[in-house]
Amino acid sequence: MEFNYSGGKPLFQQVADQISLGILNGAYQEGAQIPSTTEISKGYQINPATVLKGMNLLVDAKLIEKKRGIGMFVLVGAKEKVEMIRKEEFLTHDVNQLIEEAKKLNISLEELKSILERGYQS
């Protein structure tokens, strides 16, 4: 995990993002236990309440579950759900931002398509 302590994104959101990225890339398999609040807070010098707030975002999103007295575990189907969420964020935010920037630079749709195709081929 890597955290930006001076950036604009709140640490609890970064905790949630890092764990969901771990679910997406297979570092945290479905059904597996994730690091505890204490492990993360001690390892990265983050307040335990901040770590818990980030984890609770993932509980609310039904990506992980709390098992009383045992810890937090990745739910079955979480990887597919994370992929779907990130894909939607990419399509609604990043692609729109790309299109707006292309328009500002007078890049035609055909030029943009060509650039994207070259990017996919490389």
C-alpha cells in the first residue's frame, strides 16, 4: 500500500481505494482475510479510526464483510464488482475528460480514434 499524506484525497478514501485495488489485482482473493485495522494503522502510521472508516466504505459497498472477533474478509463476487465500479468511473470521468481535452486542442474524432487504436496496438 502507498499513501499520499499531503494530497487532496482523504486517507480513509485512500485506504478503501488501496484495498479495492488489492481485490482487483488479486492480492486479496475472494474469501481471504484482509490486513486488520491495527496492522494497517501501525504499518503506515495512520489513525486506526481512519483505517476503519475506509474499511467501512468497503463494507457498505458489500466488497468485504466483518466477522466478529476474526477480522475482515473479501466477499465472493467482490473482484467483479470492483472491476465494474472502476470501469464505470473510467467511462464517466476519465473518458469524458479525454474528450473535453481533445476538443480544447481541436483534435478531431477521427484523430482521437486513430490515437486510441495506436495505443491499443502498442
